[in-house]
Amino acid sequence: MRKAKKRRIGIRHRPWPLLQRPGFLIRRLHQIHVALFQEACGEFEVTPLQYSLLSALAARETADQTTLAGDIALDRTTTTGALKRLAARNFVERAVNGEDRRARLCRLTPAGAAVLAKIETSAQNAHRATLGDLSEEEQALFIDMMQRIVAGNANRDSATALFG
């Protein structure tokens, strides 16, 4: 006896095209920016994350690791690892906090301030290159829209989504 072929009933599911998904595009844009940053700043051997930490420390002068993690929107473990790597290169000092011995207070060293000053123009060029296919007006609008999205979701991060 022959088995009858099963016919599919209904409409075939068509997935949402990747190039229409905000999350996919944001992840792809991040990849592009990291590559442009590496091209522009590779000689300094500083990652975009480390650059953000150096910049945050320059703005604050002294800060504990938890505050810095909040400033750059990262978890404390990743931030601490990056700060340890910067300290190993003598770009950051991490001293035990006298008020809370569990905490570390961080500050830029003269070498850290020097590398930040040297990398600044190259890093800005990488950021400009990331948006280089947009007009100045579109760049300003794009930055404004990203700031609004970030501000509207300030209480969300990947750790909260996974474990919160």
C-alpha cells in the first residue's frame, strides 16, 4: 500500500529579513565600528571598551569600579577585567578604597592620560567613519535617535534580561 504524500496546508512561514531587524543591524554596525576603530587605533593597542574606560576616568578623575561599570554600561566583572589589563600597562591605578576595603578606586596614571591624548583624534576619526555614509544632518539625527532609545531603556541590559 502506498503512503499518501502529506500536503502542507497553510502559508509557508517567511522569516523577518535580517536587514529589516533593528537588533541585527545594530549588532552589524557594532562589528563595523570595532573594525574601523581597530584600523584607526590599532597602533595604541587599546580596545573601544578600554578607550571608554580611559575617557570615563578622565572625566571623573577618580571612581570606583562599580561607578565606572555604570558609566560605560557594562557589568562589573567585564569592567574589572578591562581595568586590570589597563593597570598592567600602567594606564590606570587601582587602589583599595579606604572607606570600603572591598572596593577599588581607580584613576588615570600619567601614562594613561598620555595614551588617551594620543588616541583621541584617531578614535574620533573611527567614530566619524562609522557614520561616514550619512550626511551631517543625518548623523545628528541618528545620534539623537540612538540617545532617545538608550535613555528610554536605561534600566535594561543583557544581564538583567537574562537573569533579572
